[in-house]
Amino acid sequence: MAIKIGFVSDLGVESDLVRRFYSENWARKIALSDKSFYEWQFVKAPDNFGEDHCVIAYDDQKERVLGVMGLNERTFLLNGQQKRGAELTTWIVSGEAQGTGVGAKILQYIQSNFEILIGMGISDMALPVYMRSGFRYLSRIPRFVKVLNFEKLNDHSIHSNLGAKLARRWSVESPVNYIIVDIDEEKYSGVLDSIKTKYNFFSRNSAHRKWRYEDHPNFNYKQFLIKTLNGKNDDLAYLSIREEDSLDEFKIIHVMDLFGSDDAIESAVNFLNNYAIKNCYDVIDFYCTSSNVYRFMLSDGWFSTSDDNCFQFPHLFHPVEMRTPPTTSLIYWSRNNLKDLADISKLYITKQDADLDRPTMYTLKNTT
């Protein structure tokens, strides 16, 4: 068996073979088997430059895929310095190739080509391989939930009497200490420049923003620039959200991104709360690793799914499904700067990153 390890495009393999491999080997149908989504995710992303950078183990003689790691190349900013980074998604090895070391070889190949690697949703089977390869593990990405209409969530959450009382107490309008500013590239770039040394994060430059939020094949997003009332002109926060109206049970807003100056982030949280109430949303959720950002949620009456056992909220929505814990995990690796990357308070990872916002098959059927 002549097995080659490499990027799909470099090996001259057609992407449809990889999509078919996902379809045949993953336990349930996933979006990576869909041509439109796969190409958007792995070919059209700005740093991929039109090439498929998923890493596969390929049997050259039998012309078949034996294993794959979904990979999206993406520049990472560590202490303000650009590093060659990648988002890892959905690693799988075929049944016949398990136990042959193919999976470890895929991971070794990726580590030889990148400086920073981050992935989410790590299985119990994959975790030991990651750990032996020098990755570190965060079992729960911090997730925060703002309840605006408890009655709609009463039958779709796990809560104590304290949780119910707090949810009702905290579901009030916020002060209007903000104004909305039209987004243009200069203002957006200014906000991005202001956080380059404040956080360690995947690039969110204008090309990536357009790809991520304007060119998505299945989801629609809304973007805002928010300024604190009477604040400085360059004192801004960027906010991106996805509104989910397709559920029968409740209406939810997913916060994708929130970054900028501290005062503007606080104002953006107030805006988000009032926006959701005005538009009759029942709940908001936000995944974020940086305490510098999520402290504003905690101070504004958002539940922490990691710490507030009095209120727990579903993690999946098609169908609505409670999981314990109601969030996901994260692995991270740096070739030379692990101690800096391991500063989780400075690490800024949200639902925007690493395929955490992947559409379900239900979504695909209703958007194509």
C-alpha cells in the first residue's frame, strides 16, 4: 500500500473524493459532504488562495482516501506577530486504516507546515493523539447565555428556582449609551488594529470578514460598528450576529464576534440586549475564551454555562438538544510559543472560528 500524506491540492486529488469520504465514514451526515459548503470552507477562504488545504492520507495505488483532517489555513496573530496558522476541523480515519498510524502521520504533517493550530469539539478517541503531539486541551469553551423571555425557555432548559428567578430579574432593557456607526473599511481596520496586541487571535482582516459574513453559502449575518455615546470617534466595537428564527421552540441570536475598546464593548452589550428585546428574541448566546471580553456579559446578567448550574441551555438546535456540558472543547498548539498561546485570558476564540458555526443538514436542506 503506497500511502501519501499531504494537502489535497498538492496531491492532485479531487475534492469530491474527500467529500465522499466524509459522507461514507462520518457517523451522521455533515455539511462537509456538501459541495457548496465544502468549497466555501476549504477552497474559497482568503488564505487558501483557491486551493484545498485539507490534509489527507491517500492510497495512490487504489486511488482512495484513508483519512482526512479538515483544514482551513488562516493567519494567526500572536503578541501582534503574524504566524502561519490553521483551523482544524473534523478529523477521521477509515476503519481499515485505524491502528496503522495514519492519523498520527496526518497530524505530524500538519505540525510540520504550521506554527499555530487550533481545533474544537475533540472526541475522546482523538484527544490522546493530540496530547501526545504537544497540544493542550480546554475541556469547556466558556459560553454565555442571556435570557430575555424565560417563559419560552422554561421547557427547553435545565434550571433551578434560583435560575428561573435570576433569568426573570436579568431580562430588562439596558441603558442607551451607544450609537450605531456605518461600517467602512477604514473604521473596521482601525478597530482591528486596536486589538492586535490586546488579544491572540485568528486574522479578521477585511478579506476574511467579507468571506466569513457576506459570502457564506447558507447563513445570513448582521454586522454593526458601535460607538459609546459621547465617546471618542475611534472608540468603537465591532459586533457580528446570526439570528436564528427557524426554531419552533424559541428565537435565538448567536453572537459571532465582539471586539474593540472596552467602553465600546460594554455599550455593544447594551445595544445587543435592547436589539434582541425590540425584535422579540428570547435568548442570546456567545462563545468566547477571553475574560477581557466576556466580563461584560457576566456583569450584565448573562449565565455562564460552565459555572452557573442553576441554568443550563441547549448546545444544539436542529433538533434542540441538551448536552453536558452545553458547550464544546478546544485544543491548541504552538511550535515555539505555547506559553503565550496558553494565556487563555488573552486568547480570543469565538463561534466565528474553527467551524463552530457549521450548518446542520437541516439548514442545508432549507437554504439550498
